[in-house]
Amino acid sequence: MRHSYDREADAIYIHLSEEPYSWGQDLDDARRLDFGPSGKPRGIELLGVSSGVDSTDLPEQEVVESLLGRLGIKLYATGSPAATRRSAGGQRIEPGSEG
């Protein structure tokens, strides 16, 4: 799975297909899905990745989580920033216990 990381913007773009861009949908302020003419997701834009990523409702969620884990990006277990998160190694991180 191809990805692009912009350190200055603290953002990552995950390419799901080579289909051309047709339209996009914001899931929230930090997550956007891009779609191709077929209506299938073609890419995922994630902002503020150094703070962790909410993987809820992302297409190809397990594959995306695996990629983010290999990149050392923390994963939220749910959509709430105060919720339990998972570290890059898949361990649960309780709020306030990060160091």
C-alpha cells in the first residue's frame, strides 16, 4: 500500500487505488476519504498523525492500522481522543498513561 507523509503538515495520505479522484468526504477535522468515479475509496488523508489516528470507519481498516503501526503512529481504539488507544505494537494505552 503506497503512502505519502508530509512532516511539515503532520499528515499522511494512504493510496488505496490508482483510480482518478472524483470527490471527497470529510469524516471529521482530521480524516478525509477520497473517492473515484466508481464510488469506491481511492485514498485516505489523515491530519495530526503525530498525536495519533482514529481508525474507526476507515476503509481497509486492518491494513491501514497495520501500515500506521509499522510507521510508529499511535491508533485510537475509538473516536474519542480521551479513549483508550493502541500503541504501534498493538498494546492498549490508557488515557494519561503515555509517559
